[in-house]
Amino acid sequence: MLKAVGQFRIWGLHGWPKDFKVLEEAVAAEEWYWCKYQHTDSKGISRIGIESLRIRWKSWEYYYDLKPAETEESLRDYLENGSLNSRETDKARKLRDELLRMEQERTEV
């Protein structure tokens, strides 16, 4: 669902091009949608771009932790065994890195 909403928003940001095509996509941290896409602009030039946007789908209560503070033991367990990494997050990180390289190449010209 998050990917569909993200695709729709990015498609709309570019004026609803008929040939809009998602080349690669990922969701990081359950809210950040990353998309590599291709479309033809109004001048007939084929464009490839990468964008991200935040899709807030959780209720406001989710953002406030009303539980008691973690115990030292549970924090130690998380630091030793926990991880925020996932395949989706790794894909999103790769898209972000590619976007940074694309922007760097543009500024060097």
C-alpha cells in the first residue's frame, strides 16, 4: 500500500505523464518511500530521476511512547542483537546513494 501511494504522489508531482514507469522502489523505516523512475517530459526528453517522500500512515499515538522506560537488560539485548536493517532499508539506502552520486555529477559539469 505504501509503495502504491508513493508511486501515485510522485507520478502526480511530475504532471501525470502517460509513460511514467517505476524502475526501482523501496520503503525505509516504514514511512520513507524511495523511487527511481523514468518518464518523458513535456519537451519529449526521456528523464530518469530518484525521489523520496514521507508517507505518514500511522496514528498519532504511534509516535508517542507511553510505555515505561526500557530496563537496562532489554537495552543491552537490543544493542547486542537488534537491528534496524532490512532488505527494504538496504534498497532505499542504495537509491539514496545513487541520487547523491547523480547530484554530484551534475554539479561537477
